[in-house]
Amino acid sequence: MSTDPECIFCRIVAGSIPADIVHESPTTLAFRDLQPQAPVHVLVIPRSHYPNAGELARHEPATAAHLLDAAREIAESEGLLRGYRLVFNTGEQAHQTVFHVHLHLLGGRSMGWPPG
């Protein structure tokens, strides 16, 4: 499993930075976003370091599937029965700010388009 000691999400996985963790598995970790964009805003990440969803899917396709399954479990536990949104931001133009792949789970309100 690859890690980057400079990556904030790798440091959360390692336990050196605290987070409000809502789900853990052998391959994934999920925690509440510090700047939520919805009443429920959870980040689901792989424990291994890849810069984006495409690289994760290329190198660890099973872990990419685990992210989606973890998001489903969290959505159920958070009571998001009426729906939720899953978002991967990939690259600077998509406003990705942490280059450790992360899946945003958003819910708890109407998720109209455009987001916001």
C-alpha cells in the first residue's frame, strides 16, 4: 500500500491527524468534511494513496468499488433514504484541492443542479 507522508489524508489514515471518522474498513476510511457543503458531507477515501479516481481504478479496481460500497453503507446509516450525491473531483480545473482520491458523499437536502 502506497502512502505519502506529506498528504493530509494519508496522515488521517495513519492517525496522526484527528478526524470525525464515521466508517472504517480494511481498504477505506470515511470522515466528516470540515467545510460541509450539505447537512451530511462525508469524505470516503482509500487507505492507499492515489492522486485521483482514475489512478485508483487502474491500480486497485476492487478498492474503487469498496469506496462506492462504503458510501452506500454510510448513506444508509445517515438516513439518506430520499437520495444523496456522490462526487469525485479530479484535477485542478475540477477544484480538487487534496490530491489523494476522495469521494464526496453529500445529502440531507435537495441536491439541485448546479450544486450549491
